[in-house]
Amino acid sequence: MKRLFLTFFLLCSFFRVTVAQDVQYSQFYSNPLYLNPAFTGSTELTRVGFVFRNQWPALDQSFVAYTAYGDMYFDQYNSGLGLIVNGARESFTQTQTNEVALSYSYLLRLGESSFLHAGFQGSFLVRDALFDDVILGTQLDIDRGVIVGQPGDGFEGDSQLSSPDLHTGLLFYNQKIWFGISAHHLLRPEISYLDADSNTLPIRYSAHGGVRFDMAPGDINDYFNNTDQERSFALAFNYKSQGPFTQLDLGTEFFFEPLVLGFWYRGFPTKYALPNNEALIALLGVSLPSGLELGYSFDFTISKLGQFNSGGAHELSVRYTFSPRNPRRRSLTPMPSFNY
């Protein structure tokens, strides 16, 4: 019974966080349109991608999230168009969130190798909850260790919410550095399922950037001749704030063609230890010349929740960038696929 109540309170705390806070991804640059609408068309190529996250698998209940996206660049209009689909499901409360969005950005060339993207994203958000199986906190009798009544008792409200939303952002970059800012949920969609309550989703603000350093290339012997192997490393960050929650992702990644190795710290050491989900993140990826990029990351929980209780988090990313008609375009942006 003690384990039941511990699991219940952990998941209720996580449910309150996920209602008031967006899903966080470890490989946030593998999910560019989710991070900042200004990334739409930023490669000046056509790309498609998918990201899947399994949060805290050691708990009896699961929380999973995914994003699928695609974008392309129209050179004659200096514009990028994109489509993104987000989804998340929490099994304890049978809550599911789905969002589909159209994204647009305009590219302004500030010089021979400096660029500014301004992006906008319009979305439609649907939240579903199956409250027939939910045990509310008011039904718990802590003194006797029992549940009062039946699951779903006492709930009065609409189990489905839907609303439009709007997001925007800016992105500056040259061949070495990049910096972006974004603001999501400008329309503040309603997130309360109770008729007597009114609660809106706070605006999510984000600032992200980094710098890339090129290293001396290596050689790859393909049995016929030696070819240059790109080598570089980068320092990058992503700071975000939503309601009372703040978070900083800070780390570095190394690219030894075709391998990517990364190490990250997530969290902003405050009294909100559980919502910030402080973690150390290890990343392994591969970036192939064909345009296919694969990434896997694992979150080692270092917050009070603990690695043993939570099981960390697994995240997979897949992206394919179609071959450019002009190969030199690939060198115009310093951001590879993962976290820098």
C-alpha cells in the first residue's frame, strides 16, 4: 500500500507538471520545429524527422511523447514551410495530448555568411482524459490507507479540450555561432478539465545557442584512397521558462564523422527539483553522408526522484535530409542534427 501511494503522488506531481509545462526533449535540436518555429527551412534543404521519448520507465505507469515533422525551403521566396505533429500520453490518468501545426519562416541575409530567420507557427491542440479510472487526491484516506469511493467519483467537467494556439521565434546564425529565442502558447489555451476552475497554459520562453569549433580533419581509408573525415566539437545551451519552472540544458558534443558523442546537464538547481527533472544526459549518434541521421540518448536522473525509482529516460531520433542541389548550402549553418 505504501508503494501504491508513493507511485500515486509521484505521478500526480508529474501530471500537474505536464499539464502546466510542455514536454521536454533531451535531443532538442533533433526536434527543431518544436524548439523554435524559426528553424523552419533553416538548413535550406528538405528534411523529415521523428523523435520518440519514454520518460521514467521504471515506474508502474508510463509517460511517452513523440514528434514527427517535415520542412522545406523555397529559395525564390527566401521562405521555409513546415508541418509538425506532437503527441504525448500518460497512462496513469489516461491523459493524451495531440497537436498539429503549420510553420513558416522568412530568411533575411545579413551578409555573405550571416542569416536571420523569423518564424511563426499556428497550431490546433486537443487534450483528452479518461477520468473513469482516475483516483482523485480527495479520495485518499491517508490515516486508514484506503481509497474512498470509486475511481472517477466526484469529477464533473469536460474530458476533452481543444483550442488554437500560436508560437513565434527568431534565429540568427553564421558559420560558427547561432542564437535563437522563441515564445510558445501565445494564445494561452485552457488546460483545466473542471467546470469550476479556469487555468491556462503558461507561455514557454526559450533562449538557445552555441558555438562550433572545427578541428583538423582525419583520414578515412576506403581501400582505394583516403578521404577527409570532418571533426568538430561544440558548446551549446538551451534555457527555458514556463510559469514557475525554469530549466537550463548545458553541454558539449563531438563530431567524428560519422559518429556524434555528447554529454549534457539538465536542470536549474532550485527548490523545484522534481519539475526540473535534473539529469545527466549521454548521447550517441551517427550522421551518414546519405543524409540519414540517427540518435539515441539516455537521461540519468540526479534529482530527488532518483535513478532507481525513475529508470531515467530513453529518447530516439531519426532524421533524413534530402541531398541539396547546391552542396555548399550544407556549410551555411553550424547546427548539426542533435544538440548543437
